[in-house]
Amino acid sequence: MTMSIGDRNKPTMNPTEPEALDQTGQTDQTVVRVENLTKSFEGRQVLRGVDLTVERGSIVSVIGQSGGGKTTLMRCLNLLERPDSGTIRISGSPVFADGKVLIEDLAVLRQRVGMVFQRFNLFPHLTAIENVVLGQRSAAKVPEREALERAAALLKRVGLAHRGLAYPDQMSGGEQQRVAIARALALRPQVLLFDEPTSSLDPEATREVLRVMRELAAEGMTMVLVTHEISFARDVADWTVFVDEGLVVEQGPPAEVLVRPAHQRTRRFLASFDALD
């Protein structure tokens, strides 16, 4: 089941000089390449041979019913979950194959493949700016002054310049999620994963988080996002993938998958969001 996602910012290529492929079929614009990925929990197969190719600058939305394997796929990409089998390559470098983790330093992988979680995962004893600084100092070994300057700039970028000294329990859910986005961006990832980033937010907070994500998309950030925000996926994504029971049921441009889905299962899922009205 192959997901192949186009790149909105790919440099113009001479049509007589096709982009070079390596022996895996990967181009130098490929950020994520997954082949035949499987994962089981207590005998239940959650991913059943999923393939995924994400090109630099593209926005991929992954939709599907809860429990269908979306979050597990995301967590496998930076090895928060270890797959059972299959291969994962990030920017051409193998990180998992033949049941083995091939990268020595997982912290380096998680700098390259950043993740924004449903529940923010901020450190409650640290202020907003300290949360953004911490990963830079501990994982990336960024000098303190540079880390502080980068953190301040990123909090401004997500509309929270005035909240740098606030602790998580002093912030709304939307503010905490925007701090989490700033924290992920601070490590300058090659691709940013979003796991239902608005699922626990009220409508106003959701709008603020989606505004930041729209700005990132406009700036060419490579993103893979699990979302139930169907209208957002339609407007922002380059490619939409519908996953159900660990399989890719349907994929394609959002205008096709979300508006004119070919598969009955996809239509049934979207009907629950009134997406086809």
C-alpha cells in the first residue's frame, strides 16, 4: 500500500534530466521512506505492511477511525514505537530494517523527525521559554544564549511572545500546544509530525493552533499530520491518506479523497463528519 506524496516546493527539474534515484528508488528530495511496515500489540496487528514516501516540503494528512493505526504509524517514524518488521529511511539514511534499530542515537533521529503530541507533554515545572530551550541544550547542545534567542523568536512566531515566563498550568490548552510546536521547531527538524494536535482543544484554541500550522505549511515545512479536522486537511494538505484497520484504504489529492472518495469505507467514515454534505 504505497503513499507517495508530491512536493509543493521541489526545485524545477529539467524534464530531460530525471531526478536521480538511489538503489531503493528514493530521490534526494525524499524525507521519509517506509516500506512494508508492520506492528502488533499483544497479538493484534495494528499496521499491516504500510508503505509511505514523503517528499520535502509536502503536507500529508492521515485520517481514519480511532484505533485504525494512524498514531502507531506516526510513533514508528521516530521510533517512539519499535516496528515488528519493514524498513524506515529518513533523508536517505536507514534507521530501521530487518527488525533492528540501525541508528545509534535516537535523540538525533528525534531532532530530525520532530513530533507534536495530543497532550502537549510540556514539563510542568518549566516556563514556556524554558520548555523550548531544554531540548536545544540537552539534545542538540546549542549554546545557552543561542538557545534562548531561538526560543524567544519561536514563541513570537507562534504568537506567544508575551507568555514566555508562564508555566503550563497558567496557560490555556491552545497556548500549551503552540509552545509544544515552538519546542519541536527549535530543533530544526526535517519533518514535523502532528498527532491530532487539536483533539483536546476548544474551538477558539483549535483555530489558533491551525493558524500556526497553516503558516508553517505556507513556509514549506514538511509535515505529516494525523487529524480529524477534515476541512483543514482539505485546504492545507497536498495528499490525504485514509487508514483503516492498519491498511491504506485510499489515498490521493484531498480534492479527490475528501470530496469524491472512491471507496465505500472512506465515504462512510467521512459521512460521520458531514464532510460530503
